[in-house]
Amino acid sequence: MTQLVPPPSTSGKGLLARVEDALLPLINLVFLLLMFFIVAGQLTNEPLPELPGATARQQARSPDADLMVPADGQWLVDGQALTGGSLLEALPVPDDNQPLKIAADQSLTMTDLETLLQLLEQGGYAQVLLLTEPGA
């Protein structure tokens, strides 16, 4: 019959002492990892930068645009709502070196945007710059 007890070690140490010796490198490794993360991850009292989706960013701040188009499809130039005929008169003169800046709401339908772009093309605007906002 086979013995279930291992033969005694030649070092003269007991079983508990040998287990403790085997755990010592693991304890050293955990300690070194702990020290690494303490040094690498410095804690600071500085506040985090404002995140793009934060509510503080929702303040009324208009973008630097020649034409603003809110979700309802109105055309706003300098805060005044305009129609198709008066829109082209209120916008700056078409310039190939300076594209027209349009700030459109993210919920604006493609049909409304296409209507606007066709009107601008008829007015002589060859280049437009559509200002967008990253999604939250």
C-alpha cells in the first residue's frame, strides 16, 4: 500500500516552515506591485477636467458660426430667424477662401439640411463647413 504522507525532507524543516518559505516570493511580488502602483498612480487634489457630456457644458453658449440651424429647422443669423429669400441676403458674400460655417443641431433631419444646402448652392456658396458636436 502507498503512503499518503510525503517522505521527510532532507532540509530538516517541518511542513509549516516549508509552506512559509514557498509563500515568501509571492508576498514579495505582491509588495512590489503595491509599491509600483503607489508610485505610478500619484493621488492629487486637483479636480478632474470637465467631461464632454457634463451638465455644466449645457450652458447657453453659441458656437462661432455664420448660420445656426436648431432642431426645429429654423435658420438663424445673428439670432434672427430668416426665410429662404432673406437668408442669402443676411449671410456674408460667398468666398472660396473662407467657407460658410453652419452650426446644426444634432437632431436636425437630413431633409431640412438638404433643403438648406441646396439653397446655399443656388446662392453661390461652393464650400460650407458643418460644425458638429461630439455625441454624449
